[in-house]
Amino acid sequence: MEKWLSWAIEIQSLAQAGLAYTQNVYDIERYERLRELAAEMISEKTDIPLEKVKDLFCNETGYQTPKLDTRAAVFKDGKILLVHENNGTWTCPAAGAMFGSRLNRTPKKKCGRKRDLKSAPRA
């Protein structure tokens, strides 16, 4: 990754975290400006319109974390473990993977750790 891009990503990440945790109006202005500067850097170097960069790069709130979902297919005695989601649907057990974690271990750990999982065996 080019240095300017890693700097822009870091500036945006710091600004997003600052916006999540500050209530001071002056700090909010500073963090919003840092976020704009990061977007301007990317727009300038890539020729992507600034508004498009802002929509893609500056639309999250809260502390910035990677958002990667992993799923596990758990089979036992010819049946598969399914988890009942809040929206009423059924799916394979899921786990959010943290940055730097090994993706093949994340769902296995999650399934082994959770004992109160709402699940239903399906043939």
C-alpha cells in the first residue's frame, strides 16, 4: 500500500474514533475536518469525485473495526446446526472476525464457546 493511502486511512480512522468519543464542539469540528482532509487526499490522488469518496470512505460512525463475518457449518449425525436469528430466519452460526485473527478458527471458537446458542438440528 502506498504511504499516502495508509496515511489517509489512518487519519480517517482517528477522526472517526474522535467523533465517536468527543462531545466538545471544537473537537467535533476538528475531527470532521480531518475526515474531510482524508477524503480530499484520496480524491486528489485517484481522480474519484470527492462526494463519492465521502460516501464510501466517511459514512461509518463509532470506533472503526474491520467488519468481517465468518460462518460455520456444524454437522453431527447427519444433521446441521442452525442458529435462529433475531429476524426469525435460520442460518449457520456466525462470528465476527477481528483484524489479524485466523478466519478458519473464528467460527470454531465461537461454536465451542457458546453454550446458550438457540439452534435446531435439521436433516
